[in-house]
Amino acid sequence: MIVPTPVGNLEDMSFRAVRVLKEADLILAEDTRTTGILLKHYAISNKMQSHHKFNEHQRVVQLAARIQGGETIALVSDAGTPSISDPGFLLIRECVRQGVEVECLPGATAFVPALVVSGLPADRFCFEGFLPQKKGRQTRLKELASENRTLIFYESPHRLIKTLEQMAEYFGAGRPASVSRELSKLHEQTLRGTLQELLIHFTVNKPRGEFVIIIAGQNEKPEK
């Protein structure tokens, strides 16, 4: 079972997600400390095991076999839906390979609320997640500069300014965009403007929290 968890506010868990975690034989967690806070909030005491990008390759065959053998295993990430810029894909692929049924509960994903409140077209979009940190980064930005769909990226606070600088360079400083931070948390904030305006804001105001960047497609004209 793939179980989405809140991106911020712990109250965003569904009744079904809580029930599944309570009934699971094992909960696979990206970080057991982070998931432990969530489980404690909902009085869930099931066994946990770490499952992250550094050990995922080693365990997927064994885990899929355990599910095939009748165990109910729930996979969660620190926030949002597993495999969306988080661990999970390798296990899901192995389960499919072994003919093991995979079920994913609907739930939180950070880019959806950020896209909706951006004010940019949400009918067609391109989710890019995190850009490559080094190799292939500039090449990818050049490729995306001509994309007509709304673009969605994730970014960390210490790389946000550099990323906005590069986006302004490759997409154009006047390209309409939106930056959301701390979604569903106490200090949730969404700023809208051109890439240049957003860059100026975060150069003056130190970036804090996790960010979702929404950028208009090439053909989207800024409002006058």
C-alpha cells in the first residue's frame, strides 16, 4: 500500500490512510524519526523499517516477496506521496515485476496546491521535480525554455536563489511565475510575479522552508 502523508499539517491525513497504517504488518518509512511523529499523533504503534534512497536498491526484491507471501506493507515518505520526488519507484516496479498488487491511496502532493493557487494555467502542466544539481542542469533548462505547458519544480532553500537566477536567464526575466513555501503549515506563503521580481524578493528575504516553483509556459502572456 502506498500511503501519502501530510506535506505539513498533520490533520491532512485521511481516515483511510490512518486505518491502513494501523492495520499494516510493517510500515516502510523514508525517515523513521519523521514518520514516528506522525504515528504518535495518531496513536499508531506498528513496526517501522527505514526505506530510503540509500538502501532501496538492496531490499526491494525481498520486500516484494514478503508482500507476495501475504504481508501487508505500507510505504510512506517524509511528506507527500511516495515516488513523487521521493523513494518508492524501485519497490513499486519490483512488485509489478513479481505480479504483486500495488495500491496507492489518494492524498497529499505538494505541487497540486501550489499549482492551483499560482494563478497560472493548471489544465496542462509539466512536473519536473528537482532539477539536476550539476550535470545536465543547464541542458535541461534550455530544453524547457520552449515548453508551452506550465512548469513545476521543487527546490530547497539553499539553492532557491541560484535556481531563480538560472531560470531568469534561460526562460527570460519577465516570465510569469509563482513560488510557494511551507504549504499547509503556519507560515504558508505564495508569492507571484515575474522571475526577476521573485529573485529580488528572495535576495532581500532569506529563503526558508521547502519551495514549489510554478512557471508559465512560453506562450503564456503576462498580464498588463
